[in-house]
Amino acid sequence: MAPLRRALYALATNPQLESAVHAVAPVEELAYHAARRYVAGRTLDEALTTVRRLVDHGLAVSLDLFGEGVDDEAALADVVDGYRRAAAALGDVDGDVYLEIVPSHLGLDLGADICRRHVEELVGMLPAGARLEISAEESRRTPRIVDLTLALAAAGAPVQATVQANLRRSPADVDRLAASGVPIRLVKGAYLEPASVAHPWGEETDLVYVRLARQVHAAGSGLVLATHDRVLREALLETLPGTTVAMLLGVREDDARTLVARGHPVRIYAPYGDSWFRYLMRRLAEAQGA
Ligand SMILES: Cc1cc2nc3c(=O)[nH]c(=O)nc-3n(C[C@H](O)[C@H](O)[C@H](O)COP(=O)(O)OP(=O)(O)OC[C@H]3O[C@@H](n4cnc5c(N)ncnc54)[C@H](O)[C@@H]3O)c2cc1C
């Protein structure tokens, strides 16, 4: 991986830098100015305006509240409340909008049962036809996230999983998820991982991405290609009919519009809230390109 990309990824999980940016108002505003293209808003109301704009352009949306790694009960109560308000608001949007959650944001590190209880409540609030989309996190959380997803699916919850192509365990996870009928959103993977658990970023991950996309498609539970990589995407769309594309808000928006005009369903990941800094650093890393 290019040194700048690696450095920016590492800064995404540097709490000192994050606190320093938020501590000085003009610095925070400057950083938010850079983040704005990737962020649906700092409040739910702003985010809903963004969601409606996307829906008006023929795009589906996954709405997510920024955050991860919540490990105290008081903070978790606030997060759950935020997600409840988001879930309740989806019913007022006339479009194909999913709610997305990051499991460690909803208490996964406090206990899988705690997280599952909150997720089940949110599933119960979703409007008809909407799914709960589950983000993928660092590999140390992957086993618990896959188990949570399978348990929710077994209980009949409309969930969609995210699988990271770079993780060496992903072919086995795809087998288990697809066997349970869980649709899979395939991403390259946004975390720095040791070589023992992950393929290096670049050609090796891209090749696994192709293999996994074919594996998911053949299993028939539903494939979403979540990538901005035009070569990968176009090659796969040609051979894997019925596939949806997912993209991040603010990245290659022209591509999203072109895909919709060509008749491909496109879903945009639209995150909102105050904790946008880590997300900005990851997107700046990826904007460096190959
Ligand atoms: C809908 C969606 C959901 C995701 N959810 C998760 C998740 O739950 N867990 C997880 O680990 N990862 C997630 N990711 C991130 C993913 O793992 C990658 O880190 C990210 O998408 C970059 O990889 P890429 O496939 O776009 O390919 P890359 O090879 O990184 O990029 C392809 C091309 O797109 C351009 N590009 C990429 N990003 C940007 C940018 N920010 N600004 C400008 N140009 C850019 C690059 O210049 C490059 O030329 C998600 C991605 C998407 C699209």
C-alpha cells in the first residue's frame, strides 16, 4: 500500500488527532469543509434533506449514524436513541432507503446480546421493504458480526451483510451467509490488517474481490458490488446480471448517475452525525487511488 494511503488510514484511528481537530472550532470547520462531500449532514434533518435529494435522482440510500467502538452504557443509550430517530424517520421518505448500523457503535463490545437486543428493536421500526444493513469492521470483530448477522437472519430479520474481500476468512463467511439467504454487499475492506488475516491492498485484493463476487452471485442470495473501481465493476456487471452497485456519498457521483441511466440499481451510503473525522481520514486515504 502506498505510504500516504497507509498513513491516512492510521490517522483515522488516532484519538488524539481526532480530539485536537474537534477542540479548536476553526480547525474543526476547516476539516468539516473537506468532509462535507462525504457526509449527509451533522444532524438527522440535514441528512434527510440529502437522502431526499438522492432519492429524487433515482438512487437508493443506506442511512447511517457515524460512530464505532461504544463501550459505555450511557453513551450507548444516546446512540440507540439516535438510531431510533433515524429508523422512525425512514417511514416519511418516499424511496428505497435502508438503515445501516455499525455493530460496535450499537454495543457489540459490551456484549453480543446487548447489541442484538438494540438491533432487533431497530429492525422492528423499519418501514415495510427496508433492510438493516450491517457494516463490516476490523477483523477482530468479524466473527461476532457474522454470528450476529446469522442469528438475526435466522429470526427472520431483513438484514444485509457486508463482506470485506481483503480478509482471508471471507470465502467461508460468504458460504455461511449465503446459505442462510443473506444478501451480501462486497467491499474491498477499509482497515489496516495484519498479513496473517488479510490480503494486501491492490491487485491481490482485487483478484479475491472478483472471485468472491462470483461466489456470492452463484449462491443466489443477492450481490451488491460496493466499489468505485470502474474496471472491476464493469467487468463484473457484464457477467453477473441482477447485481446492484453501492457507492459512498461524494465519490464518483457521475458514475452513479450514469449507472442509473443505464438501468443498474445504485445504492448510496449516506452517513451523518458529529463523529465524521475517522470517516474523512479513510476517504482521503482512498482518494489517493491505486
Ligand atoms: C457502499 C459502501 C459501503 C462500504 N462499507 C464498508 C464497510 O462496512 N466496511 C469496510 O471495511 N469498508 C467499507 N467500504 C469501504 C471499502 O472497503 C473501500 O475501502 C472503499 O470503497 C475504497 O475501495 P474501492 O472499492 O472504491 O476501490 P479503490 O481501489 O480504493 O478505489 C477505486 C477508485 O475510486 C477512487 N476513489 C475511491 N475512494 C475515493 C474517494 N474517497 N474520493 C475520490 N476518489 C475515490 C480511487 O481514486 C480509485 O481510482 C464501503 C464502501 C462502499 C462503496
